[in-house]
Amino acid sequence: MLLGVSLSFIDEEIAHDFRSHMANDLEIQDDLPFQHRHWRLQRVGWWVIACILAAGLLGLFGHHPLSRTTAQTQDGTLLVTYDRFGRATSDAEVILTVTPTEQEEGTFRVWFDSDYLEPCG
Amino acid sequence: MDAIVRGFMMYLFLLVLFRIAGRRTLGQMTNFDFVLLLIISEATQNAMIGNDFSVTNGILVILSLVGLDIGFSLLKQRFPVLNRHLDGLPLVLVEQGRPVQALMRKSRVDEQDILFSAREKHGLERMEQIKYAVLETNGGISIIPKAE
């Protein structure tokens, strides 16, 4: 019986298994080295998934208490609470806290820069 | 973060729920079972996606479900005892052509279900032709016919 020897991997799990095919009299298109490479790639993929989920849980994708941050004007009359990271085609919550300097009744106006509003649509 | 947390919660909830509901709930699909499955998936989606229709949210929800699934499969590999808790165990319901009534009652399987499976899988005609009938962990009934 002729066994194919593959030297393209160093994985200790298959150190004892250098065959490139399993059953020799079976009409089947198997390829063990390819399968082992694929399994290695799969495990890399699993770590990528774990990293993405960890990043999401730590706030890198927004909608997270840790990704909220604030900006305040010099005199403290306007406090803006916003999300550091946004998502396209999704809502972004911006909280404006206005502390007027005079305790009078009336209306206050907030001005938005058109550069800020334009990309938001 | 909410996408991931919601994904995890719905996965775990459905996992526990279908262990409690019993494996026959989705095992043999009648038309009604199929519709029920669709409605459940609709309700699940609403709970997980919410009103955030961004690609980011979709990807995070799906990754959290698939990631947890992979995690559980690896956990089951390392701790085989988890298999019986998460997936259940098979159950022999018919021995040598004689149904075990007590077990069938408890698992809510009746003789017609077993005969249906016997016809479907082996073209068997009568209960006496069944050597063993097993309720498998996926809710299906496997039939071992008597040797002729």
C-alpha cells in the first residue's frame, strides 16, 4: 500500500498520522492535509469570534455604559452625553443637559452645526 | 453590548425551555409544528434585534449565538457529563414487539407515533415486526426491525 506523506504541517495532534487519504479502495475525494489545515483555520476563526464578542462586551461597538462619554461647555450651561462609537443605520442617543445661568422661565434654543446634521440624514 | 447580552440570554432561555418542553415538541414536524417554529423564531428575533437594524447589531447577535453554540460544544467535549444534561439520553420504548406503556406515557409518545416511524423508515406493518424502538435525543424515533 502506498501512503502519501505530507510535510506541510507540524501540528502535534496529527504527528502520528501522515496519510493524505484514509480508505485506499474507496472512491472518495478526501484530503487529510487539507482537512487539518482547515481545522487550524477554524480554530483561528473561533478566537476571532471570541475577540469580537469580548470587544463588544467591553463597549467597542457602542450601546454600552462604558462607551458613553460627556462634553461640557466652558461655563457649564450645556452638557452633552453621547456614545463614543456609533452604528450605521441605527439610532444614536445624544442627551443634552441644559443648566441655565438665570433661574427665569422662558425658552432656550439649541443650535446644531449643519456639518453635524448633514451626514445623519 | 446589549446585542451580545440579548443574544446570550435568548440562547440560554431557548436551551432551557426546550429541555423542559420535552424532546417531542419539535421532533416530528407536522404542519402545525412547522408554523409554531416560525412563530417562535419571529418572537426570538424581535427580542434580540429590537429596533436596531444596523449590520453591526445583526452581526453581533449572530456571533453571540454561534459563539455560545461553539462554546457549549467544546464544553461538552471536555466534560462529557454535560451531554446528558444539555441533550438528554435515548430511551427504549419498544422491546421485542412489546411497547413499554409506562415509559411511553411519561415521554408522551403513543403507539401510532412509533408505527408511523416504523412505516416511514422500514416499511414495517405491525408492532410485532419491531425489535426495538428508541426515542432519540433529537426527538426522532429510530426503529430496529426484527430479523426475518
